Amino acid sequence: MVENAGKRLRQLLLIVVLVPLAIGLAAGLAAKTTTWTTSSGGSVTGHAGKAGLTDVTTHSAGIFCTSSTAHVTLAAGSALPGAGLGTLTKVTFAHGCWTLAGGHFPWRVNASSYAPGTGTTSGTITGLHLTFADGTFCHFTVDGTGATADDGTVNFTYTNRTGQLKIAAIGGNLHIYRVKGCGGAFRDGNDVTLSGTWTITPKRTITSP
């Protein structure tokens, strides 16, 4: 019995020693901040082919443009934070989709993860606000939690090899507000996604760390 009691005491002491170490290690890992490196900063331009909005609440309506241009400013250097790694200062869409316009710039580009095997950065673009007008027939606003909240969010990937910034057609929090007309094709509160692939020139390389 004395031997068993001693064994239990040793086990208890081992737990007392190891648990704080494990907690400290977990806290250290949680506190570690991912940093980013860019080959060069400054202003770049992205050109896309087909880009536009899709109503994912009804799956029956969409607005697609034949082309789009994005103006991006990227931070330069190393040990950069992912939040605000870049900004979109302007996004324009071709008139083939009537008048779809981005507004309330800048939109923030926030990097969150990096896949070294493919050289792909993933993250979010935040602060989105768009408007659509088709003459006098259809008008609406696209944003996040409200018509003037300026907190629309989409997911993106950027691949170093191709220089392509791709906005995913899934995820995000975009909704339609202030609908006028539109024949019922779009309704207030409907979920929408923005999608497109912009080829960046001059191409930049983003890595982490």
C-alpha cells in the first residue's frame, strides 16, 4: 500500500509539473503572430475578364461584366502584419453590365494564411461597398451588415506564380440593400457574392514569414 501511495504521489507531482508547462506552451503558440514579406510594395493594377455579382439567396439573378480593373497598393518589406497588407483604392467594371460600381474606398486586403507549396496567400478583403443602376429600371446597394456600414467582406487568394488575385464565389457577408424596381429579381437582404480573377501587373511575390 505504501508503494502504491508513493506511485500515486509521483504521478500527481508529474501532473503538477507538466500541466503548467503545457499551458505555457499553448499560450506561446497562441501569441505567435504570422508575419508577411512582399517582394516590392507600391501601386499595381489588376485586370480581370468576367466579373460580377450573383444572388445566392435565389440563384436566379446575377450581374456579370465583361471586364474589370482593380488598383491595389501593397505594403513593402518583411515582418509585415497580415491585417492591412494592402488596399484596393479603386475597382471599376465595364459598362457591359450597365453601371456596377465600387465605392467607399479604400478596401483593406488582409492576409491570413500561406501555402508555400503553391505560393498562395489566402485572406479577406474588407470594407466593400458597391452600387448597381440599370437606367431607371433597377437600383440597389451591396454592403455587409447594412447599406452604409462599409463592412462588406469577401475571401481571396493570391498566387505568386500567376500573379492572380482571385475573389472566391463563396464566403463573405455581402447583402443587397435599398432595392428599387428590379422586377423582383433582387430583394432587400438577399445574400450575394462578388467573383472575379484579376491578373496583377507588375506581378508581386508575397510570402510568409
